[in-house]
Amino acid sequence: MADVVQRRLDALVSSYWTPAHQAVECEDAETLARLLADGSDPNEVFGNMTLLTHAIDVEGDSALQSGRPLTVHTTAVLLAFGADPELADPDGDTPMDMANRYRHDLAV
């Protein structure tokens, strides 16, 4: 029963995000790099976040929830593919605002 619930949850989540945002949400840097190499926009906006603000949010939130150190894999991939670190999301937050909020020095 738990497997069925998990599959349904996975299907719901993957149908919500764009492929690039899904890769960011899962901290899947390899898939994200492949999508960007294939032409996905590194400055894509979905919902209320750019890919870069989303990446920093996921990295920061994951560290807070798990107690593990901050990672920077998806942020680094996005920057390598030209994501604009000054591009504000629809709420007006820049990637730097998000990085400072989480004290994400690696992203800064």
C-alpha cells in the first residue's frame, strides 16, 4: 500500500513542476545539466520562483531539515549555464536574497 501511495505522490509532484524545476526540486544536478544543455532556459520562472531562487531555496531548506551541510550542486550548474544571479522572482526576491536568508555562503 505504501508503494502505491508513493508512486501516486511521485506522479503528482512530477506533473506539477516543469522538468527543470523538478530536477532542482530533487537536487538532481545531472538531469538539470542535461536539460540545460538541451536548451532549457536557465532563467525559467515557474510559479513564484526562478530556477536559481528555487535551487537556493531547496538547498537551504534541505540543510535545515536534515541538519546536513549546505550543498551547492544545482546552484553551480545553473550559474555555469548562465542563470542570472540578479534576476528577481515574481515576488521580488533575488537569488542573493534567498542565499542570505539561508546563510548559504556557498551560493553567495
